[in-house]
Amino acid sequence: MKRLSFRIMLMLLLLLMVIFSTILNAGINFDAAKAVKYDSLGTPVGGYISENTTWTLEGSPYIVVADVIVERDVSLTIEPGVVVKFATGANLVIDGGIIADGNSTHPIIFTSNATTPAPGDWGTIKFRYRSNDNVSVISWAIISYATDAVTVESSSPKIQNSRIEHNIVGVRIRQTWEDDFPMPLIQNCVISENVGREIDPRIGKEGGISIDLEIFTPWFPSPSKGWVYVKNSYIENNNGCGITTKEFLTQTFISVTGTVIQNNKGHGVCGREITIENSIIRNNSGDGLRGTRSGIIKVKDSIIANNSGCGVGGIYLEPTVVLIRSIVSDNFGAGIYVAVINITNSEITGNRGSGIACNEGSIHYSKIFGNYFDIENVGIYDINATLNWWGTTNETLIEEHIYDYYDDYNLGRVIYKPYLVPPIANFTFTPETPYAYGTVTFDASASFNSYGSIMNYTWDFDDGNITTTTLPVITHIFTTPGNYNVTLTVTDEFGLTNSMSTMVTVLEDDIPPVTTDDYDGMWRNADFTITLTAIDHESGVAETYYRINDGPIKAVTVDGYPLITTEGSNNTLEYWSVDRAGNEELPHKILTGIKLDKTAPSVVHVLRVPEDNVEPEQDVKVSVNVTDLLSGIQNVVLSYTLDYGTSWNNLTMTYNSTNGLYETTIKVQQANVQVKYKIIAYDNAGNCRVEDNNGQYYVYIVIPEFPSIIIILLLMLTILITTLLKKKGTTKFLNLIFSKF
């Protein structure tokens, strides 16, 4: 029995080893098979995502085989370039957050897993009221072949930089939770070629964006609120309305900015509260804008044109329209067909039905013409339509295009007077006889507008040049002689225009300009410019040229006026001008004798006589050698002061042609007076040289004379000594003594 148990255990052990080996081998094969599956077949996904998860490019494509639900407080991140394919009817449900952020070169693709995809193959990407709006973003994505590409339920995700196309409906918006109002942002997207679905015969098919905001109770749908923001997008070529909501919804707010809504097989936008700004709504098969119930449609700085229905219309004639600086034109129905209007600075033209059909309201500062009826009053209240432009000032024609009380006494009136009139264009030009290549000044300051301001001036100069300015004065140059029919068109702040034409005869210029200089022939002591003035009364001066001392040719506009820098008495300047017609001033002007001396005179050899002591009652003669090699000496002054005084006395020195020196005399001074002097020399260019002995000045002192009694005593002493020496017989000794003195 024990042996049997042992054998059984051994067999089990061997069996386990075989199984383990098989599993090990199978694991290796699984890894290889999984690699093939990831690369070619994709990664199947489905069920709940309960922790933060990333779908990577390596794992792409992801095959949604069953609904994927991102739980609350959890985020699903999808890398750029990832492809997500959905099985039939599968959905991606966001209760938490999703960050699907591709880029322009690697968009994220949400599409069908079918071999031949078609709209409605799969369900939707659904943001539910539990989703985290802060991390709910789809950017740079392509979403196609869904039933509803994106569904927003009481949440506010951001859909941006994406294409939503070939679905049944592009974006569906619902309020499913009473206190959570959806406020999705759709920005920089293209929503196109969605096939649509019929929802209401009065509205048509939903296609691009569909808004369904009611909360259903067992007994009645409860109207609710919701905001939809569409910015800088294209909603086009959908087989239904561009943006639509159900008729009976009362608090749906649609905001469209910078967006083009065009070529949809239904209304452009259909809703209750609609704001359109800086947008274009055109070529839609229904109304451009269609209001439901008593909502307000606000349109600003936008164009609504060429729609198959009305430009702006409403169910039951209930909406109010506020139109500012916008155009409603060339629609196949009425331009505007609503209950109440408030219109300013707009244009309602060329509509096949009435331009405006309404019960009441006002319209001012607008253009209303070219419609079947420009205004049709369909109610009992008067319509204030004053200060508008009707395409004419002929009141009979204006009234022919108004339908009101005077056509049916059951209706209110259309009050159209006073009406706008076009501005008045008027201009003058100078000179009255212009020449080819000359500057002509056109002045439209006499133009005016009775009801406002002139905004711009358009000039057609009849030479191929058309210029628009905001100022009334402009200059122009005609390059060919001839007759030119110059036309001015002025435009006022309401867009009204008026034109005036005048024939301008332009003559040929065959007269060269004349150039003059301002040099006065005098010496200058520093570098200086000579101003050249050129005059041409025909085409005007194009340029003035010159050269100094036969140097290079220069132009005044490039190099400035001639600058004289060379010292001398005979610098030369050659100059001439050329006019705009090409006439050159011949012969060139030659200016000679241009004088420049920048060097001060030379002052040397200051001499004084007497050279030694100066006694009282003795004049002092001072002479000096002063020269100037260029402009010459104008004058030389000896300036002196006495006894360290601060006041200086000036003596004009006279030229002595015999010795070539300048001389003057300092008069007699009293004994013990100190005389200090200096020499100041000027040349004819105004240069000055001061010779003051290097700042020490030239100085002498007048010494006192000896008294007469001392002289007599000295003479007597001399005679006595001479007599005594003679007696001793030696004159030689006397001479020796006197020689010591």
C-alpha cells in the first residue's frame, strides 16, 4: 500500500513537472502572441477604469469592445497619435476626467472599428454630470462615425482644435441633473458632414450641435438652463441645422463668436437666447438664425446672408432682435421677420422678402434698401425708422418700399423722416498749374456730413493709383503730362458715400531748377557749412549736388550741406540741382574765394625802450612782431594795468612799415609805480592771440630820481679827491679808483 502511494506521488510529481513546463513554454508563446496583437490587432478595452490610466501610443490602437466607464476622481490620459476604435454601439463614458490632448501632427482619432465605417457605427463619448470639468479636455482629435460624437450631460468639458465629422450628430448637449447646468466650450473646431436626425417639423433636422436641455419628470418635461459657447470654429455642410435646440426650451443660451456657420441643410442656428458676434452665417437651407418663443437674438459685427429662408426669423413671430453693426442681405425670405427690433448701424439690403417685418421697435443709422418691402409693419404699433439711408432721397420711392398704416389702416405706421443723406464731397488742389513729377496737394477739408462725421477719403487719381486715407489732405505726383479726371469719394460713419470729380491738367516740365548759396565772402575761423537753396516752380527739386575743391560729388539729402574744412583764401564750391522731371541745372554754379583761417596770429619779440630802469617823467615805447599768413592782422592791442590793479587799459598799436613792427607808447608814470602789460592780436578771421609772457606778463617799475643836494656833495667830494691825488703825482691811481665805481 505504501509502495502504491509512493508510485502515485511520483506520478503526480512528474505530472506537475510536465504541467509546469507546458505553462512555462505557453508563457513564452503568449508573450510573442501578445506583441503581435498589440502591433497589428490593437489592445481591447472595456469596463470600468478605477485608477488613473494612460492609453499610450505603444498600445495603439485601442479597441473599445464594451463600454468604458472612467469612474469619479479618476482620469484617463490619451497620448498624441493614439487611435481608439469602437465596436458597434460601444461608448466612452466619463464620470471622472479625460485628457485627450493630441497635437497638430499627431491627432487622437476616435473612430469605428468596422471595416467599412458609417455614421452611427458606435455610440458616443459621454461627459456625465459627475465628470470633473477641470480635467475634461479633448484637443486635437478627429471624431467620426459615431451616433453622437460627443454627448455633454450637465457638465462643462472643453472640445478644441478638433474635427467632428461623419457622425449622425456632432455634439449633443443635455441637462440631466437639476442643479448642474452644462456650459461646454467648443473652440477652434470643425463640425461638418454629420448626417443629422429629424427632431421637429418646425425646426428640421439636428446635425452639427443639438441642444436638449429639458429634465423629464413622469408627468411633464421641466424646462432648464444651459449655456453653449462656440468660438472660432466652422460648422458647415451638415445634413441638418448647424446649431439647434427644441422649440419649447425656454432658457437655452447659445453664444457664437468668430465662427462661420454655412452650407448646412437646415437653419444656421435655432434657439431661444442667441448671441452672435464677429461671425458669418450664410448659405444655409433654412433661416440663418431662427428664434423659438419669446427669446432675444443679439447680433453684433456679423454677416447673415444668402440663406434659403429668412436671415433672422422666428416661430410664431415672437423673438426680439438686437442688431448692431451687422449685415443682413440677399436672403431668399425676409431679412428679419420677428416681433420686435432694435437695430443700429447695420445694413439690411437685397432680401427677396421684406427687409424687416415686425410688430414694433426702432432702427436708426442703417442702410435699408433693395428689399421687396424695406420695412413691413405687421402689427398695430408704430415703428421708429428715422435717420436711416433708404438708397435715395426721393420720398415717393422710399414710401413705395414701406408697407404700413397707409397701405392697411389696421397697421401701425413706419416713421422714416428725417432720413440720412449722403455726405458732400468737395476738394481743391494746389498748385493750380501742376507739372509732371511735381507734388500736387489735394485738400478735401470742405467735405462734410450733415448727420455725423466723414470717416475716410478715397482718391482715384486716374493714373492707376487709388488711395484711401482718414485725413482730408493728401499729396500726389503725376509722372506723365496729360489730363487726369481725379475723383474723391467720401464715406461717413454710416457707410454712406458721395463722390466729386475734377479734371487736373498736368504740364511737362522742361525748365531746370535754380540754386543759390548763402556765403557772404567773409573770413571764417572755424569749419562751416554753406547752405544751398534750390527752387523749381514746376516739378520741384529732386536733389542738389556739390563738390568742394574738385573733390567727390555729394548730395545734400545724403551728405548734408557743404562743410568747408580746408584753411585758405580760395576754397571752391561747385553746385547744381536736378528737378523731378530730370532737368539738370547747367552750367553748374562755381563759388570761389571761400575763406577759412583757423590759426591765431603769431606774436614774437616784445621789446621795450628803455630796456633798463624807467624813471619818472619817462615814456616807454613797446614794439612787437605780429604776423598772420592767411587772413592778415586786423588789429593789435597793448593792454596794461598799474600796481596790480584789476582794471586794464588798452592801447592800439600802430604798424611801422619801416621796421615791420607794431608800436605804441606807455605814457609817463610816477615813481615807484609797477606797470604790467600784455599784447593781444586779432586777425581778420577773428582769431585771437594773447602774448602775456606765459602768464607772467611783461613788468617794469618806475624808479625814483636822486635829490640835488646829494649830487652836489658827490661832485665836491670828487674834486677834492682829484686834487689830492694830483699832488702825489699819480693820476694813474685816481683812474684806478674811479674804475671801481
